Amino acid sequence: MKDKIRKAATALRESKNAVIFTGAGISVESGIPSFRGTGGLWSKYDPRYLELHYFYQHPEESWKVLKEIFYDFMAGAEPNPAHYAIALLEKKGFVKFVITQNIDNLHQLAGSKTVYEFHGSIRNLICTNCWQRFESQSVKLDPLPPRCPQCGGLLKPDLVFFSEMIPETVSRRSFEAAEKADVMVLVGTTGEVMPASLIPHTAKDRNNALIIEINPEESLYTTPLTDIFLQGRAGEILPELAGETISDNSEKE
């Protein structure tokens, strides 16, 4: 493992456009369960509550679940060492962009500045009538469903629901970053969710990017794409990788 981490660190030091791509696995160590798999949120909650048409038809029912998952529980989570290591790599100039499938805002809380939130964020609510956005903390979630302070329209978490399109701007920027990436570090993502799962493939296909994968187990990326597989917990491996990368105390120009 030590040799692999040194090899990955060398790749990051020599890269011009390194990109981090994260999934639910990085936030598990912050106490946020993944949505899929054993013990995932969908084993406890019916995913229909996050289906867009169901939300519009049954907003009060959906909001009861949304509030419990995202605002009573997830909103209190804190970044873990993996998030802080990524923020440090960005600060030191070794990482250009962070693309995340997560909606938990933990990358920003850890200090990352350039974050493309592919599936949106719980940080904001959006009015489904006038389309204004509001910080979630500024809106009372009692009674439910919450209403727009401006027009009285139904408020929705500013995240991508099932059957909802990925916002054009974040999709374009994410794939553009992938096309330019010479190194991409995959963290805690299994490759099961489309179209986000295409981002690492884009990096490999368009620019032959070196793919570094950090996961507890092999994923759908490991065999076809991954060049360096660092098996284990992100909270342990990423700080070590960051330390090795910046060990010469020099920042990239």
C-alpha cells in the first residue's frame, strides 16, 4: 500500500489538472449512511418520497421524510479527515476541482472552494413557483410543507430528485473538468448512478487520465478504468496521500 500511495502522490504532484470525484462512501465516516446497499437509507425509507412527480402530488408526505433525512439528521454532520485532506490538496494547488455526487455540503464545510455539486445540495431550498433560492437555515420547516417567503409557492430542497434532470450548468462544468483532467481521484463511489458514473469514463476516454481509486471494496470502475487502487477507508488513506503529496513543502505554481 505504501508504494501505491507514493505512486499516487507522485501523479498528483506532476499533474496539471487533477480532479477529485466523490460519492456517498466518503461521507459514511461522517455518520451519513449511503442510500443503497445493506443499511442504506432506501432500506429504511421508500425512495418514492424523492420522486419528483410524487413530491408534487404529495408534498406534505414527502416533506416529512425529507425533513427527517436531510434536515433533522444529515444537516448536523461534520466533515471527516477525508474531506479535510481534499480541501488541503486543493489549497496547496494539487487539485483543481472537486466533483461530488453528495448533497451534504461537507466539502465546503471542510474548506474546498471549487465544488461542483452534481446532484445539488441541502444547503438551499428553491421555490417551485418563482424559482428563488433561500438558505435552508433561514426557512422554518414547521408547518410542512414549507412555503416561499416571497410568493407562497411550494419549496423544494435544491437537489436532484428521481426523474429530474441534472442542472445544465453543473453537468456541463463537471464533464468539461473531466475532459481536461490528467489525474482523477475517485473516492467512495461505486459507479452505479447514471449519468454521474460517466464522469470518470469521460476523463479516461477523452484525456487518458490516470485514475486513482479509493474504496473499501472494488467498484464498477476498478477493473475497466482504475490504474491505482487504494483499498481502505477514505478517512485513513486520503490524509496519508495528501501528506505524501505535499511532503516536499512546495506548492504547485
